[in-house]
Amino acid sequence: MQLTVHFSGAERHAFGQHEYEEIFSNSLHRFSHSLKRVCLYIEDTNGPRGGEDKQCRCVLHLRRMQPVVIRDQDNNLLSLLHRVANRATHALSRDADRRVKTLKKAPQAIPHEEELK
């Protein structure tokens, strides 16, 4: 899984020294076989004025599936990252469960008499 982080609205050092890769790799480790890459877009909309101004958009690029997009905002970047990582894990597990259900509902081929002998 490849993780890229894009910052806008302020310099990278203004967002602090958080372990972006560690947070998302720990949360999404279970789905690493189906993830091609994860893109994080972090924006400080108000600059240094404060308030709920940090926005995060997480795009999960999956193999053989449409990308999953998660958006959220908060004033604390670390709690925002953890919440987005948890929402990403929940979305991927929901999609995986949905895929398993459709595979179980698929009709099974009935063997021909020649195949039984």
C-alpha cells in the first residue's frame, strides 16, 4: 500500500509532526491486499485563526473496485486522522462483507451426470 499526503492552506510544518503513514498502515493493514494506494489531502481552511478548520479527504484506490472517498473536518489534526482511518477501515470492511454476500448468493453450477462418474 502506497500512502501519499498532500497539504494545502499552510506549510507542512504547520500541521505538526504526526505519523500519517503509521496511523493509516496500522488501521488498513488487514486490507493491504486489495488497496493499491491511499491519498490524503489535508487542508487548513482558516489558516492560524483556529476553529474547525482542518479538513481531510482520504481517497482509497482499490483493486477491481471504485475508489472510496472519506471527508471529515476537526480542529485537532491527530483526532481527525484517527477518525478518518477508522472510517476507512469501516468502509472497507463493509464493502468486503458486501462482496462476500454476493459471492455466496451466486448460483452454483449443477454437475452433469458425466462429471459425477
